[in-house]
Amino acid sequence: MYILKLNFIFPIEFIHLIKWPWCSIIFDISHHVISSGAEAFIKGTKVFPHLSSLYAGSFEENGVRIDRVGNMVSSFEKIEAIKRICKGEGVDLFQDLGLGDYFIQRRRLLIFGDGQTDRSMFRYGLERGSASIGVFEENNKRVYDKTVKQLGNDVVRILPRNYREGSVIDREVKEMLIGLAETSCDMDPDLVYRHGLNQIINPGIKTLVGKHLEDCAYCTKRKGKKFIYR
Ligand SMILES: [Zn+2]
């Protein structure tokens, strides 16, 4: 499964990503947009009918024209939106769930974003085994450098924003999905994350996770960061 966060304006080529036929054979894929931008814009795109959910800001109209931005989605609300998506419709945000009761397990999320307001969301995912992917305007070195500086600590990938078939994102995301489909790794991703920070208190658990990381190609790959400029 796979969460997609789109920018305010996004390329229509993205449609192809939604329609990977081989993906739907392996995964039950759902597509969600969490955007600081306005709902009205996203609803008007070709992408909208393919979305499973949309969390976005709104405009207020004065009867004649758009008057002002009604509400924006804050970085905190973006995390809430992820929690809601993962827990599933109709489940209270503050209800505790067993792993098997989640609609989408957080280690099966791919989270895309490009800006400062995505940092908390990326970090939330990173700590729980999601793939947090920062994107930047292709061939723009200035934006790439800024993205690395702003988001480098919060993501596992920084990739040029080009969703066409054969593009860098296309290749990287497919590789991640295949990794997810093939792995038999059953280590808790939050333990792996905390092991990397030397934050595990119990010596037995620390050793166990360390031993697992020596043998598990999936965890090693997932932890590794890859920033690609193009
Ligand atoms: Zn593992």
C-alpha cells in the first residue's frame, strides 16, 4: 500500500503511477493525497477519481469569486491524516489498535512530499518504517540543494519530481515495492530505527536487533539513504 502526498500543482503524468497493473496484483494499493493546497484544485484534476482519500485546504467564496483561503492543512494535521488513513475509516484517531487491526501498516507506506510542512509527516513515517521520499524540481540544482538541506534528515530518498515511466522515481519506487513484496523480514521497524540512534535500553533487545541487521538485506537497504540529482 502506498500513500501519495502531492504538491499543490502536480504533473498529470503521475496518472501512470496510479495505474501500475503489476502492483495491484501484489499489493492492495490505495492512493491518498494530503495537501496544504486547496481541495477545489485537486478535485478538478484527472487524478482525483483515482484517489482513495483527500485531505486538503479549502477556499472561501464570497458568492462571486474566491475570497480567501479558508483553512490550510498544517504539518500537525498531516500527521493526523496519516494516522486516520492507517487506522482506517470509522476508527477513532485516539483508539489503540493491534498491528493486525490497522487498515494499512505504517511500514507499508510510501510518503511523498517536497517542503518544510512535510517534515513532521516524513519523520513520523521514518520512525515507523515507512518510505519517506522527498521530491524536487528536476534539473534544478538550487532546489535540490535546498531539499537536501531541509529534508535530508527526515527522508530515505530525495528524487527528481518526474513520475513518468522509466524515470528515477519510477525505478526507485518499483524497487522498494518489490523489496516489500519479497522480504520475509519480521523485525519491528521502530526498533531498527532506534537501534540506529543507539536508543535501545534493554541489552538483550539491542543485541537481537544488531544481529538481525547483520543478516537482513531488506533492513540494510531500507535504512540506506539515496539522494539522486538529475
Ligand atoms: Zn530486517
